[in-house]
Amino acid sequence: MEEKNINLAIKAAPSPSCYLCGSPGEILHEGIKDCFLDTGQLWNVRLCSNSSCGLAWVDPLPMEEEIHKAYQSYYTHSDIGLGYGGRIVRLYQYMRIGYLSAKYGYFKDHLSIWRKLAGLAIYLHPGRRAVIDAQIMGVPAGGSRLLEIGCGSGRKLELLRELGWETQGVEQDPNAVANCVSKNLDVSCGALKEQNYKDDSFDVVIMSHVIEHLHDPRATLIEIRRILKPGGLLSMTAPNINSLGARYFGKAWIGWDPPRHIHDFSPVSITALVKSAGFSEVNITTTINNANYGYMSSNDILHDRGIQIMRWPKSEKLAGLIYQLIMWFWLKFKGDIGDEMHVSTRKS
């Protein structure tokens, strides 16, 4: 019988009402185990009863001072390789710069025609194209100072620094911060509010799968708006509860990820949240980024076998790619079923 990590059990309190609108929540899924750390605790997901809101959240709600226990070995805080090496990686990096030049304007006046042509080949692979877009969070060339909140292993900061940005990061995991600092990245440990950045400090702020982890996401967005320069860009990603994966896998969908995911968003609810923080125009697309990994992870949860990160058999990898291609095709007809939302807005 599997041993439970009872010493890492998280204190939590009932959370019957919606953070955004105050309406009562109805149980959507119940009895979900932590898919990374089995403490023996079970979690529910509630959905706001107000159909015009659509926020979902974990219930009971983990206490903020306790939630650190759930990140003892969180996968995004360490360096996980692509599983390839040598020439394949170098070829991919060569093509990636060509793609970023064509789509986002990086190095457009300094690349050879051959590298630009190589970048166009990325367009033939929808899954890889979505990954590269997410690696730079859809940020175009042309700015100066960029901040990433919840930068984890620092991979995005490394790439954006290579693309010419003056990068800074904020991360609450001291081990992840130490990893970033070892790469000569400018990363501070702690919460955003604790950094005391000056008003109008950054051209761009990015958050990749962070907003769903926050107890008070509105407060964080208000602080982001304060430190953005006028016209500055906020770009963030989050799981989409309207997605194909959420519908297909139900309570086994990796996107719920209790107790780490405090709030779970639809395009409607995340738009309402962003606007409540003072932003006006909000642009949302849903994507196939890492949908293959989402499929494989959710399938692991469904069969209660533990998530096999980067250790899936070839048959499972093939199934994941087929799932991703189905989603890519379906998105052409129904734009809100992508597993990941990309949200962008500017400070007016």
C-alpha cells in the first residue's frame, strides 16, 4: 500500500462562495487526489452558480501560509530537458530564431535568408509553433524592461534575454531562485508586492501558469498595472476549464491540479478578473500548447498510475500528438476549446 505523506497535509477551510462575484458555488468535481504529492487529502472543485461569471475554485481552500507544502518538488521549478540532444537541439534553435524573426520581429534585419527560410518550416508543425509562441509569451520585439512573475527555472527569462530584453524575475521558491541565479539571471525571492518596484517600471510583465495559483489574483493584477509603463503589456497563460481536455477527462484533467490551483478560469471569468483590476481591453486566445503533455498527464491520473513526466512510452506519446492535432483542427471551428488560454492586455 502506498505510504501517505501525512506530515505534508495542508490545513484548509471551507470555501463555498465565488471569489469574483460572491455567488455560491456548486460541486463540479469531488474527491480529487493531489496528483504530485499524496497526503491522503481529497479536494473538490466548485463552479460559480452565476452563469455570467463561470469561475471555478478548489474547496476546501488551502490556507495561504500552508500552501508551500504542495510545492516540495514541483516540476516547473527544475530544468527538465526536451529529451533530445546535440544536432537536433541546435537545428531546432536555429529554426526557432528564424520563426521568431518572421512572426515577432526579432533580429529581422540581421538574419540570413537561409535562417529566415528555416524558420518558416516551424509553421508546418502546429504543436511546436504553439510551444515557441508560449516560450516568449507572445511578446513582440521592441521593448526594453521585462519582468516575469513566478519564473520557475528561468527558461523564459533566458530566451528573452537572448532576444535582447533586460529581464528580471520574481519567484517564491528559494531553490528555484538559486537555480536562476546560477544562470546569472536577475531573480528575486518573494511575492511581487514585497519587491516595492517603482510606478511605471516595466514595458512587459509576463506570468506563465501563475494566476491560477494565487489566493488573491486581483491584488496581484492591480500591482502589475501599477508597475507597468503606460501602454505596457501584460501577457499571461492559464488552463482553460472550457477546454477539450477538461470535458474529456473530467475530474482527472491535469488542469485542475488541486491544491495548487486555487482558482480555475474560463475565458469569461478571466476577462472579468482582469477588468476588475483596472485593465480595459482584454484579448484571449486558446491554444494547443503542450496539449500532448496534458493528455498524457491526465491519462496517468485517470488510470491512477502517477504522472510519468518525460518517461511516457512511445505509444502514449503518439496518442498525445494525435490528441493535440485533433484539438488544432477543432480550434478552427470552435475557438474556446484549447487547453491553454493566452491572455494579453495593455495599461491604458
